[in-house]
Amino acid sequence: MLPSKERIKTPLFKEVSGSRQVLSVYNDLGTLKFLKSDSKKISIVISSKSQKRAVLRNKLKRRVYSIFSKIDLKINGILYTSKKSTTMEFENIKNLTNDLIEKTKRITK
């Protein structure tokens, strides 16, 4: 699980989501919108329209946070998940998250 100090709080969330300098990458897992930063802060957004049960939304958040906790990436990012992502297996989620991270690294270099 990602420590709370590495998660985006409300003021920073508004800054990242409303910024004109935001960069984005996407795949079947969802869209990652991010800004370059000196530290890593991540937030996951899962719509209740895509998955009605909070238990399953939280399960997906825990899975994605655990993958991001092992990655050293200096961004402030928000991952908006797709409807398909709630039914994916962990290995598929892991591969797609790593794909998003690789795309992000290419852009930030």
C-alpha cells in the first residue's frame, strides 16, 4: 500500500487536475494525468458508475497503489481508471500500470 504521505491531498489534486501544464498517458487501465515534481504523489480515481460496489473499487485502488509503491517516479499524478479495469486480473493490472509508467518516463526525460 502507498503511504498516505505519497498520496495526493485535495489542494494538490485540484492543482494537478486543473493545470494547463498537465501531461497525460493512457492505455486500457485508464488515463494518468501528471505534472513533473521533486517527489512522488499519486491518486487513483474510480467512478462509482464503473463499479457500484465500494469493496471492489477499494480492491482495485489497493492493487494499483501497491504497484506504484515499488516504483521510483518523481511525478504528481492522478490515475483515472477505465470501466474495463474493475474486472481485470492482478497480472493484467500490473502489466498495464508498468506500461503507463514506462510511457511517463519517456515523456519526463
